[in-house]
Amino acid sequence: MVQPALPSSSTGKLLLGTLILFGIVLNPPILSIANQATTTGGIATLWLYAVGWGAVGITALVIAAYTNAFGLDEDQIPPELREDSVGFEDQTDSNPSAGQTYGGDR
């Protein structure tokens, strides 16, 4: 039986709870609370509600990624995203325009 992997840090648990709350508040019936034909400061209340909770979700994801709140190990990160992998900026060519043609056969 596979057990779910919960974050061990308190930051990870808080962010996981925030993301679960984010998923709950943007689904019915909770969403219907803000789905009124009213405006707040001239802006539709539903739009403010959705954008506000979207900002909360995005902020939680950014903090989780920045602090490694979910405790990802090296083997859980794709090889192209690891720090020791070769990126495009490391691949140099002495003559980058050699052999390239533009606009068809010339």
C-alpha cells in the first residue's frame, strides 16, 4: 500500500493546506458566495474573488518552490532542471553562423 508523502516541514504543511484551501474555495458551492450581481469599487465581485484567490495560490507555489517546502530530493528533479546539468548557455560554438542558411536555398 502506498502512503501519501506529506511534507515534513511546518512550512510545507502550511503551504499544502493553503493549496488545498485554494482548490476548495474556487469550486462550487463555495464559489457561489462571490457569484453575485454586485460590484466592489466598480469591479465585479466574482472577478476580485477569483483573482485574489489566484494570487494566494500562485504565492503559495512560489514560496514552496523557493524554500523547497515539499522536500524534493535530487532524484525527483528532472535531469534538465538540475544545477549540475549542461544548459544552453554552456554550449558554445566557435562559429555559430557556419552552415546556416536563411530564407531557403541560397
